[in-house]
Amino acid sequence: MGPVDCVIYMHRLIFKEIGALKNKLRSPSWTKSKTIEIQQGFIQGRRYKLGKEFVDAFLGIPFGIAPIGELRSHFLLNHGKM
């Protein structure tokens, strides 16, 4: 197996693990986790069980306005500022 084959093999393993993790996070088996406060309000976390471990996930965090159209050439803007 040459170096290129090794890289391809490693990429396949990594993508396989990422896919398995995504499938576990998509599962409906979650409970409410912490609620955190940010400038824009509150975010409710979700607690997922991954094997014997628990993971807290905070989804939908507003990082900034998507750089679409005219905004592609600008610096990232915070939500609420345009």
C-alpha cells in the first residue's frame, strides 16, 4: 500500500466515524440539558447518550449573518446589525 492509498484509507475511516456520530446525534433519544444565556437570549441544550458517555449539544447558535449576496465581500456581521 502506497502513501496515496494510506491517505485514502484514513479519509474513509474518518468519514465513516463522522457518519456514525451524526447518526447517533440525529437519534431522538435526548433529554434537556443546561440552558445558557447569550446576548440574543437563551439557548436550551440537549443531552445525548453516546455509548457510556453523555454529550451536551447546543444547536442553533447565532454566530453571524450568512455571507450571501452583497455581504460576501464584507467582514462577518453580528446578528441584528445590518
